[in-house]
Amino acid sequence: DAGITQSPRHKVTETGTPVTLRCHQTENHRYMYWYRQDPGHGLRLIHYSYGVKDTDKGEVSDGYSVSRSKTEDFLLTLESATSSQTSVYFCAISEGRFYEQYFGPGTRLTVT
Amino acid sequence: GIQVEQSPPDLILQEGANSTLRCNFSDSVNNLQWFHQNPWGQLINLFYIPSGTKQNGRLSATTVATERYSLLYISSSQTTDSGVYFCAVTDSGSRLTFGEGTQLTVNP
């Protein structure tokens, strides 16, 4: 199994509070991704990174920011959480742009 | 953007039966993956198969890129095969576009 961990695994927070989710990999892969999974929408890309300090927006990036200061860590921040951001968040990694993607265990976030 | 359609949306089998899941996509792809999401929510990689045929135990997959479809075959199904099967593709961008999935239930 690819070495990907996510923290926290579960979080309940209130509307308007900031939240940061962490993805950590031990595979030294160049690309890292954040997806969210919602009923009726499948998995959708939020942001991705193609190297340290190199990031780009995905399909559903509004309300989210990311940072990558080290190869192994990719952070997803909700500056002011809203109920519409209640979801399961998955991190993924890949060696290159069209290479196989491997997913972490997911973080279940509930915004009340 | 690229569209991905999976069929059937739901499938109920008796243990030991065989099944075929289909994935149609609307444009040429650089990456096609099949995943199994188990009842605990974990996404498990089954195949990376932008073209050709691969086999892994009771599972096999075929992608015909020129006709824009991929098939996942499950033989001698077991209750542990239950869950959602996703097809996901990448065209010219970096993101995987997922289909809606096939919900598979295997009864003992």
C-alpha cells in the first residue's frame, strides 16, 4: 500500500471557523491532490500540487486554499468553514501527471 | 470536460456469480483507473489501464481506447467484493474525472 496518511480522520467544527487538513506521504511522489466526495457527485478535485510550492486549482476550489512547503506534506485549509463543505476529503498522490493515483484513507469533516 | 458514464448503477449477485461492469468516456484519455470503495470508505486501486487488458486474480479489465470504453470483469464473486466500483479517467489535465460508480452487493 502507498504510504499516505491523513489527519485528522474525523472532525466536527462550527460554521465560520478555520480548518486545516493534512496529507502526509512517504513515497516521495511529485504530485499530490485533494478531492472531496459527496453523494450524487462522486469525487471531485479541489486543488493539486506538482511540486514544492507549485499548486493549481481543480474543479471545486472556491473556499479552499492549499500549501506545500515540503515534498511529503500537502495541507488543505478552509479559511471559514461552511455547511456546504461538509464532506469526505481524500488526498491522493502520483509519481507524475498521468501516472496512477493512490488515495489516502479520507477525512470526514462535518460543519455544523 | 470529459464525461464518464458507468453501468449498471446497481448490481446484486449471489456468491459465485460472474459480472461485467462498463465504463464509457467521451474523449481520448491518458489515464484510466478502476477503484473499489469498500464499505469502510477506503479507495482501493484495482487497475491502471489506459489501454489493453490486465488480470489480477479473479478480476480482469479491458480498455478499448479507440472505442472509448473499459470493462471490469469479476469472476466467482465473493461477499468481500461488495462495495462501489469507480472508473476514473484523465484527459489532457491532471485531475481524475470519476464516474458515478456501480454499487455491487454480493449475497451469501
